[in-house]
Amino acid sequence: MAEATATAPPGSTTPAAPTSVFTVEQRGIDAVPAAERQGGPGRLFGLWAGTNTTVFTVVYGALVVSFGLSFWYAVALIVVGNVLGFTVTGLTSLQGPRTGTSTHSVSRAAFGPRGGRLPALLSWVMLVGFEAGGMVLIVLAGLALLDQAGITTGTPVKLLVIAVAAGLQMLLPLSGYHLIMKVQKYFAWIFAAMFAVMAFLVAPKADFSAHGAAPSLVTISLVLAMVTASGGLSWADMGSDYSRYLPEDSAPRKVFACAALGGMVPNILLQILGAAVATATTKATDPISGLPEILPGWFITPYLLLAIVSLLAVNTTDMYSSGLNLLAVGIPIKRWMVVFIDLTLCTAITLWAVFSADFYTLLSNFLSLIVLWLGPWAAVYLTDWWLRRGRYDVPSFFPRETGREGIYWHKGGVRPAGLVAVLLGFAAAVLWVDSTVFVGPLSDAAGGLDLSVFAGALVAGVVYWLLARRTVRAEADLVPAA
């Protein structure tokens, strides 16, 4: 493959990087030069399809049925929740081609270059948590494979499996965007074929006939919150991390459709598969030791291998964006160094988890609460984008590199309206959350109704519109239309 190079633009923190898929990526959050932008929006479909075709997705579908829903009611809520969630992912992918930079760099327009460090830091913490959870499952699947082979998995073997998992996990995110895009496209087809076989094996054992009573409003709210947050919303703050490599003139409708459908289609199909599995076994929510019980013996080994590879794919996407987010916090280190930081943390957490049976429950509870900031952040981010009609002054994202404060500087590098809106949205989400860790007072008063994701987004979006609409529109008028 020929390599293209270009001069780094204003706001760049590194020289223009070659586009070879086998080159360790040096680029950070700096804007991607026009010469390095290539391909069409269809690349996003393969990326998000490969990332979301995983055993995690099957488990989320099984969790829906665990709320006491019949299969068909579960299907209806799975479809609605994923449409809502991945619509947000599609919308947060639109800024990448226009600006050439990462999502949390664009987020500085709404929060200020310094104010944007807080959501970037929260996103990094959240992604490290997801990465650690994925690596724990990778190691557990590897140990299960060794058990299948009759190998005793004592402490030395567990340590070896963790080391191998860490080594494998390092490769793709270290290589960067171009190899990730190439590999995920092929992963999508491999994963789809394996899950199609799994669906064929599960279908005769599933119970599709039971209809049951209509779910209560409380149950509907809990399921929609879970499906929306665990699917598209959890990917929303990565949207432009990958679309930034597309040419600036990429059709917005195609960018939106490919990003949204790439994640939405496999999530809907695999969550429906998970719901079907849950009608046949109560252990469907355990992807390693529980779900395989419904599979024939000859398929368990391929299934566990699939689980490992698919989880590595998910973690690859997480680690790439995690590195960009930590750079957006303002820590002046190379992006490839962040991969090692993440990997070190994940390995330490995995060591703890493998030798501590209670840790994974704690991690799951942590992740269920930290996503409460995502709805408010996404609402502010998208409201800002809508108010400014997609017009951004890219050098103003990088005041340190350009030597000027730029139009997003406001009060000491902070736009108070953005932070106030997110904090109020977060407060609204907390009031309406119903989780195993905490039940908000409004949710409790309403009998367990969980409107956390939606209340947080609504409050944050409205508050930001009220506080910032005039200044944002004035800023937009200073930037030429694309």
C-alpha cells in the first residue's frame, strides 16, 4: 500500500503520519490533514459492525428477558432501545469529517479547551473500566478453553494466560486507526458467520410461544435505559474518533447511516439471539460458564475462541479512543504511550479480578453508574453542534499548540454553560436512576421507574440551549460554511 504524507495543520501535535496499516500510529488528537483522509463512509459500517458483534451483545439480550419479559416483548424493547442509542452514535460521527479531530477535541467547543478536560477524563475512566471488564472475560474464556483441554488452571497457568491476553490486546490499538479499520471489517464477517451457526443451534431449544402479560411502565423504563446505555450511547463519545479520517466532503447522511446502522444492526440481531437463549436457560447471562451449557459439545471450543477474539476487537476500539481521550485531558504524552498505560491498568485489574470473585460485580456496578454522565454530555455536545450548524474553528480547539486562545476560550478556557448543563443533567439522571447500587429519590417515589438516561439528556440539552444559544450562534457566524 502506498503511503501518503502531508504537512501537519494548525493545532497539530505531531507530524503527519503515514497511512500504512502496519505502522505504529504517532498521531494524537491533532487534526488529520486532507492528504491522509481517504475512503468512504461505508468504512464506518464495517468498524461498528465488527466491534458490536460480540458475546457481550448476546448477554445484554439475555438480560432483557431476565426482567420477566416474554420473547416478543423483549424484541420490541431491544429494537426501540438500539434505535435510540445508535441514533446518537450516528450524530456524534458527523463532526469528524468536518473537523478532522477526535470527539472530545470537538467537545471543547461546548465546554472550552480547559473545561473539556472533565468529560474527556470521565470518558477515559469509563473506557478503562470497559476494557478491564473485557479483558477479565478474555482471560476467563482462555481458562475455560484450557479446562476443555484437560489442563489444570492453577496460579502459574492463570498468570500465563493473563500475560498472553495482555500481549494480544496490545497489538491492534498500538498500530492505530488504519489497521483497526482493516481488521474490524473482516472480523465483522467472521463473527456474523459464527453467530449465525449459534442461532441455528439455539433456535430449536428456544421458547418463542409464551407471550405473557404486557410489561409495566417501570419494567419498560428499566429495559430501555439498559439497552440504550449499553449499546449506542456507550459508543457515542467515540463517534468522530473514527470518522475524522474521512474526507471533509463526505456526505453527512451516509456518515450518519453507516455509523448508526453498523452498530444498530448487529446489536439488534445478537440481542434478539440472547433473548432467545434466555428462554431456554436461566444461565444465559453468564457468557463463559453459563451460556455454553445450551450449546452442543463440539461447538463450545469454537464459541470460546469466538468470545476471545470478539472481546479483543471490542477492547481494541475502546483502547484507541481511550488514548485519544487521555490526550484531550491535556496530558502531553504520545498516543502510543497511553495504550501502555491502559494496558497496565487493565492487566492489574484483571489480576485482581481473576483472584477475587467479588470484583466483577463491583466493576459492573461501577459501569452502570458512570454512564449517567453520558446522556447529559451527549445532549450538550449535540445541542452545541446543532446551534452552530456544524461550523467549527479547528485551531481554536488547540490553544496550546497554536499560541492563541481562540473563540472557544471564554472564561479562562472554560465555557460555564456547558459544565453547568452537564452537572444539572447529571443531577437529574441521579434523581431518576434505579440500580443495584443506588436508587434516586424520584425513581423510588415512582415505584422504581428509571428515567435516568432520558431525564439527564433532556435537562442538559435544554439548559445548554437556554444559556449558550446566543454566544454559540455568534461564534458560528465567525466560521465560513463548509
